[in-house]
Amino acid sequence: MKKVLIVGNQGYIGPVLQKHLSSKYELFGYDIGFFANNISMSKNISVDSNLVCQYYGDVRNLDYKIFNGIDSVVYLCAISNDPMGNKFRKPTLDINKISAIKCAKLAKENGVNSFVFASSCSVYGTGGSNIKNENSDLDPLTTYAVSKIETENELSKIADKDFNITCLRFATACGFSSRLRLDLVLNDFVASAITNKKIQILSDGTPWRPLINVKDMSRAIEWAIQSYDKKRNTFMIVNAGSNRWNYSILELAQSVSEIVGGVKIEVNKNASPDKRSYKVDFSLFDEIANDYTPIETLESTINDLFNGISKMNLGANFRSSEFIRLIHLNNLISQKIIDNNLKLI
């Protein structure tokens, strides 16, 4: 059985990915543990029990020994949204970019065969009316998006016939996880619908977002781990998502309201235009990923979120909870567990 190392496994995607891959691979995790205890299910459930080994450490100080015997590396580690990127610009670039490149180089030097990098469709920035494909111009509007582009560029120089690299430009993540994030648009809307019976849209509702369920992200990662034809490509960038999942913010709110029921929608019609608006073409992924393309629906995703969040006893002020990444990091800083560079004290 092949061995897969997931770097940044104790975040939002990790638990879902581990469950998906655990019957097919020997799994190893590496994480600093900032969000290890942010469990959105029973505290008695061992979220990482499907791992052979859990390594703990700062990705900025990787030890080459963790790559011993590993066949594939999945790099999920990231400061992963705009508010965090704005406050922690240097750590964002250090973790999302510099450490990802170092990780790939160490993996290659130690005999790893493939490297999967979790990139983002946010690199397209302002889309206008044009649907973005892998060859479209990029317009990064945030530190997070810049970090993804610059990492892709450097990774392209590392790949060769013995070390394949796939950069998956994921649509905006959504769906329930045992380490839930509520600072993602659809997850936030469902939590708001449950706790407040109201969804407040801060924009005018017109910006477009492509979305992908975290379960389908896991399927895409599995494809990237095992499907490479070494005779065809050694490096690939591909938009990971579905053409069925391009929605306006207002459409998402309306879908949540309809499924949950009795939910009021408030739109800020006087808001300044949100430049982060883009539709994405996932035709290439649909063509080459075969049985690994998204199968989840918006309705099933909202229902899963509703069922999971309803059991969490969230209060109306959930945006001040540990399930908001920036809030949690700020709490760790105030408790003097980490410093302003997000390093353990």
C-alpha cells in the first residue's frame, strides 16, 4: 500500500480527506496543531485515528526525515483566507509559498514520486463576464492569491519525469467537516440561517463564486495522487470544481433560505462593488479526471451542513467563535501560545 503524507492535515480539509483515502493508502499527517482541538463533533471522536503517524511541527522548519518511504505528498498547509492574509502577510507568504516550495524540494530529494499542491481559483480575482480557464489572465487581489500564483510558478521548475506535481486550483470550499470552518461563504450562510433565521449579505449579492464540497476536494486530490501519466505531463495546473457550481452570492443565500426554511435574506444594496467576482471553467478537469469529478449537489451540501451544525449548539455570535480562523489565531496570540508571526512561544 502506497504511503501519503498530508502536510496541514489538522485543518478543515484534512479529516474529510483522511477518511476518504484511509482504505487505499497508508496515511501520515504533519501539522503544527493550531486547530487540532477545534472539533465540531463529539469530543470523544478521534478525528485522526486513520493515520499511521501524526507528526507535529512548524512547516517552516521541516525535517527531511518525515519523507522517508513516502510516495506522495499533499500540501494543504496555508493561511487560508483574506482577513488572515491581510493581518499576517509575512507568515502567509512564508507558509503558503516559501514552505510549500521547500517541502516540494525536500520531497523530491528524498524519493517522493508526486506532489499535490492545493491552489485556488482566487488567483483569477476579478472575472467580469468572462469565464476563467487555466490559460486566462490572473488578477490576484489578496496576499493569499499572490502566494498561490507564486508557488505554482516555482513548483513548475521543480517537476520532472520522476517527480510529478499537480496544482489543483480549487473553487471555494464548503461542506461539513469534523474540523469545521464557518468563515466560508456557504458554511456561514447555513450557520446564520440556523442561529439567527437570517442571512446578511454584506455585498449587493451579485459577485460570482465557484464552490466545491470538501468531499469532492478529497476526490480530486485522490485523482492527483494516483492518475498521473508520466509520459504525458510532469507538471499540471487544473481548475478543480464543476461548471454546475458557479453561483452568485445571492443565489447561494436563496438556496439556503429555501432548504432551511423561514430564513430572511438582507442584501446591502448600497455596498461598494466586490471586485472578487469570477466564474470558472472546469471543463479540463471534467475531461481528464473521469470518475473523480464532483458528485455532490448544492442541496446535499446544505443539508449536511444543516444536520451537522444543528448538533453543535452554536450561539447567535458564532462569528466570534473558534470556528472562525482569524478569531482563533487572535485568541492563541492573546494567550501567548503563539506570537504575531504565528510561531509557537
